[in-house]
Amino acid sequence: MDAFDLFRRLGAGARFDLKKFGKDAERFKVVKSKKSEWTDSCSSVPDFFSADSSSVTAVRSGDEHDSDSELETEGSPLAGKRKRGTEESGKNQTPGIGDSETPESDGILWTSSLDKKAKGPSGKSQNPSWKRLKHLHQEKVVNGIRHKHKIYTHGSDLPDPVTSFEQLQEEYKIHPRIIHNIKEAGFQGPTPIQMQAIPVMLHSREVLACAPTGSGKTVAFCLPILCHLKQPMNKGFRALVLSPTRELASQTHRELVKLSDGVGFRVHMIHKGAEAAKKFGPKSSKKYDILVTTPNRLVYLLKQDPPGIDLSNVEWLVVDESDKLFEEGKSGFREQLAAVFMACSSHLVKRAMFSATFAPDVEQWCKLNLDNLVSISIGQRNSAVETVEQQLLFVGTENGKLVAMRDLVKKGFLPPVLVFVQSIQRAKELFHELVYEGINVEVIHAERTQQQRDNVVTSFRAGKIWVLICTALLARGIDFKGVNLVINYDFPTSSVEYIHRIGRTGRAGHRGKAITLFTEEDKPLLRSIANVIKQAGCPVPDYMIGFKKLHSKQKTRLMKRPPRRETIRTTPLYLMKGKGKGNTKRKAKRRNNKEEKAENAPSAPAETAGS
């Protein structure tokens, strides 16, 4: 072994400062000269498609500049596999250390880890199959689509997302009439939640989906239901959609009727329990397909003896606004949901949960009770839509809220506008204060009759009402086209409620604005709302983020019992009492005048008779 070869081997694994000792490295063949780089690069292209796996060569990485990591060809002295501690050309060399153990050894034990790297994985072919390459390419494309639209999934064997309704029709053979109805409704392409949720449901997988408000969740579960049922049958209800409010159920019913136009599906909604018991009872001919309702009305029918409705043939059970329906207590429907789940006794039933906000208890229940669950999230969980311009406005006291409202009216606004308050009584009070401001204002709450509520919603959609005062009744799911402004007159009791309130504007890609009024009493809840606003990219003062975080028990107590607020009234109380006294005096004076007239009336005829 000559000095050059010995130096190269002793230097295996060492690194040289090539900038400083570049010429010396070329002289001792540590690196190749610049002249031979071009010719070697042409011959060193790895043949990944060769049938013989032994012809695949190792390519030197950019970070390793030693000789053992260079490309070895058949003509080079280093061609072939290396042997640990032996060298075929070392027989006639000067004996050295270790010759007594291995006669054919040149005296040096080679332990460089680069030898293993050059060999590659033993016993495995380095030629990837075409199927594997195609799968990797497809996986890269699918991950790119999900990353672009912020689609986050969890589950096994997930179907690929679809990027157009045409692709949906080709792959899943959807009825052409349904695709036609979708385009007639103004949908140009699927939204992110529709891209992933529709294929998952079409594969009969149970789903837990969370997507921002106004992102098209209704179509995301209505379309798979219609495709799964294929055609009308006289088997009774085969699909059931539950909503927390009658207004949201009516909206879902309207979407299903619109999408199934021309296909023949019979979509029904429960208006009155007594009428539904006669219509959907066991004596009916079961000429139904899809039912949309609220839990209370459905449970009323199920508790009849015999039950006023049969759900044993239900194949799809969809729970809209699932986090609200799973709430415990008076505001939730957890007990009613249990009765409904028991009534859907078919072994074919699949369940899907949709909501705009994420609830840990819903996810835990789904993991325990749903089979082969797929979880889908669009964007960051429990975040507000970025199309809404959010603003916090400090008003000092409760009286300052009314001043701020009248100031907004005076400056001018672009209707329609939704105003949220925390109770029915406060909705009535605010309505009486704003009704004299010269604007078309109306109020909706649970104490109004169903006919009154329907009329108010219809008038608001038609633009006859400019400002609609409401409670949390309309905070979930209701889709009013083109709401330009949402005003939180009373501070929301949680970040979830805030997200649903402001989600009434900025829907389907349109821009909107939300103004939230707050006082000193709202300070404990300010931090959570400020974090939601900051995550959406809207400016928030730093001191709000630095407020002390509330304990979970305090949050629960504030959600169940909102803070007591002063009465919404501009007229002082003592004047109200004075007005009451004045009215009493005027009434008494009128009564006295009537009595005097009654006393004087008989005397006149007597005098006339006497004359």
C-alpha cells in the first residue's frame, strides 16, 4: 500500500477544511478535482428503474467530503463490497499490526460507518414498484389539498377529499339531478368541510366534524344522506336530522327539499306533536324518507303508548350543533338524545355529529360509542371566522350601552343588523327603547308564538326589518343572507357562545362586522373573548390578554347564571312613579266629573215639569 492510499484510508470519516486545503485534498484524492466533476456526475446518475438491484450506487451527500462516500464504479480500485478487516490487494504489502490474526489483512481494521451507508439496506431491492410510486404521489397530492384548505383528520383508511362536484359524481355515481340542484343553489365548488366530510359519509363511516360558522356544514351532511338513500322507498324514515331549535330545523328542511327537487324524496318536519302522532303513527303507510325535527318534539312522540313514530329503519342519524345538544341541564338535550339513540335500533344505523365549536365531552362520547370514527376539523378549533371584523367597545355602565346603540343609529348603519341580549326580559326592554328611534326594529324570543316567530324571521329575510333583537335562540345555525353587523349588547358568557353569535355574519366568504359592548362587570369574561379575537387576526389591547384566567368552576357558574344587569331604561324611576301618580289623579278627576254630570242630569226634567 502506497502513501497516498494509506493516507486516504486513515482519513476515512475525517473532515477537511476544503476552502483552506482544497489543493491538498485534490492531491491526496480526498475529493475529486473540478475538471472531473462534470464527467463523473454524468456517470453517477442512479438507475432506480434497473432490474438488477446491485447496479444501484450510493450517491455522496453534500455534507460528507471523505473518499469513502464517493461513487464507486467497476473500474475503480475500491469497486465491489468492502470486507471488515481484510483487503484483497494487501497480500504483498508490508505486514503490520493485526497480521497475526488475519494473514490477508493489511493491518488496519476499517470501522467507518460510511461503508454501511454505501451498501444500503441488505436483502431489500432498491427499485420501488410503480404501484408504490403512484401511491406516494397520490398521498403527496392529497396531503397538499388538506394542507391548503386546513383540513385536519384523524382516523384510519380515510377516503381522499374531492375538489369538485364533477369529481364527486364520477367517483360516487351521485344522481345527476342532485348535482344540478347544487349548482342551481349557487354552489360553485365544495367547501373544505364538504371536500372531506362528504366522501367519508359516502363510505358509511361515522363522523365527528367541526367547522367554522357559515362553512357549508348543512350541505356537507345533506348531500351524503340523499346519495345513500338513492331513491324513495316505503320503509318509513331512513334518515333523521336533529337540531336544537325549530328555526334551524326549518332551515335544514328547506335545504333538503331544495337539493332533492326532482328526485322524489319525501322530507318531513314535525310542527305539532298531536298532528304528528296521527300522521307518523304505526297505522300509517310509511311513505316517508327523511325527518327533520327538534329533540323535544320527537321524544314526545316516542313516549306515546304505543309510540307515535317508528325509527327502527333509520340508517343515518345526524346531530346538528352537537355540542349544544350534548349540554347537561335545562339548556341541553342530553336526556332526550339518549331516548332517540335507543329508538334508532337498526343495525345499519350510522351517526354523524356536526358543530361549529368543539366540545371535549362530545369527542369522548364519540370515541367510546361510535364505530371506526373519523374526526374532521377545519382550521383551528373553537376559532372565529376570519371574514368578520371584530371590535370591543368599552361603555362604562349599563346606561352607556344604550347611549352607544343610539350613537350607532345616529352615525348610520347598513342593515340588516342582529342584536344579542342575554335574557327575554332584556330583549323586551331594549325593543321598547329602540322602537321610537325611527328604525324598523323587531324582537324575537321564546315567549312569542311560533307564528309570530315565523313571521319575524320571514320579514327579516325579506329586508322589511332592519334591526332584529334576539336572545341565544338565533345564535346557532341560522343562516340569514347578508347580515352586515352583529352587536353583542350583552357580553357573551363564553367564547363558544361568542363564536356562534358573530358567526351570523361573514358567512360563505362574505365580509361582516361584529361589535361587542362591555362594562366593568364583564371583566372576568374579557380574557377568553379577547383571545378569540386575537386568533382571528383582529387587534386587541395587550392588557386584556394579561387578565387572570378563570377557573373552570367559575366559567361553568357564569355560563349557567349570567351576571345580573340593570334594567334597560332611559327614564328615571322617580319620573315613572310620578307619571303613575299623575295618571291616578287624572283618572280620579274624570270620575268625579262623570259623577257630577250624573247628579245634575235628573234635576233639569223636574224643573221643566214644574213649569
